[in-house]
Amino acid sequence: MHDPEAVPDPDLCTEAVAKALASVRGKHRDNPDLAHMTRSAIAERVTALTLPPRPASGDWWLVGRVLDEIEDVEYSVWFIPEERRIGITRRERPTVIAPATPLNMPYYYDGLRKRWIDSLTGEIVPGPDAEGA
């Protein structure tokens, strides 16, 4: 189990993330459907982040993420420092829940569209400032 004092060495975590990144990039280089992409093009679209190590189950530590824009996927990078073992798992995207439209008002302001919206139809309507004009 995890000893809170035995956090993996940051250099080992960085090395683990770099190896995971190289693995994903290599998979794309070996894909004949992506033969038109140069190594640099793949490197621009597949990047990684080293995170502060967080303990997980067993002896595993979460040490980073690999962001793959080619497949539009994000991977978690796991590491067991004692064994120098690296694992990669696909990270599920969080479900985005849109706020419910307020039905107690005839219209509401949508900050993303910067417009007033009819609560029932979802159509853009003139706002309260336009009513007095």
C-alpha cells in the first residue's frame, strides 16, 4: 500500500509520462492511414502533461495525462515506481449537463450566445432593453 512519505521521484514520473507519450506517438506513426503525417505533425497533436503524483489503488500512482488530438482521446498515465512499471488507460470524458432553461420567465439571457432566448421555443428574442425603445 502507499506510504504518504514515499512519493515517487519527479524525474521518474516525468520519464514514465515521456515513455507513455512515445508509445502513443509510435502507434500513430505505425498506422498506415496516417502515413501522410510527419513526425512533427504527430508530435503537435499528441502531447502530455506530468501531474503531481497521486496515489491510486494498489501500488499505482497517477503521474500524468497524454492528450491525443488525432483520435480525440485523453489517456491517464499510471506508474509503479518500485517496479518501474507504466500503464496507460483511456480516460472517459465527463458528461456535460446543460442547465435547464428557466420556464418561470418568458425569456432568459444566454451568456454564451450573448442573446435573450425565448424559454419555450429556444428562439432568439429582443431583450428587455429593446422593449422600451
